[in-house]
Amino acid sequence: MWAARLPSLHSNMTTHFVDTKDLGCGDLIMALMKAMKPVPAGEILDLHAEDTGAREDIPSWCNMTGHKLLAAQTGEDGNHYIIQKKES
């Protein structure tokens, strides 16, 4: 898991995972919103997305919603994003 190779950004937090596979644009954001709902404030969501548009969509969504994008990585198997849910 690539998130395990990141510096200890979230060593004391539970990490939640979601794979949006090849969902694009609106479907990707809807899946992200649904996945983020049960994540407690301050905890981490590790998102995997294959859609190339996610590179712009995910940071924009984080900026608009107040969640913090801690890390983003593009690789052969798609894009990974580490997102910290905003405090209520």
C-alpha cells in the first residue's frame, strides 16, 4: 500500500479506503462524497481513482468542501489521494 510509504502523517488515525475504479467526473465526486460521510472528523480517507480528470477534480473538491488533501500520487495503477476529513 503506497500510503504506508508516506511519512507518518496519520500514524495515530484510522485510515478508511475507497477505490472508485474508473468512475469519472460527477460519478467520481459522488462516490467520494458517499465514502467521506461515515469517516469521523479528522480521520483519513485513502482514495484510489483511475480517471485522469481526478488530478484536477479531487484537489478542487477538497478546496470547496474544506477537507485537507494531504498527499497525491500518480502511478501505473492510477491516482491515490490521502484526504483528511475536516473538523466539524
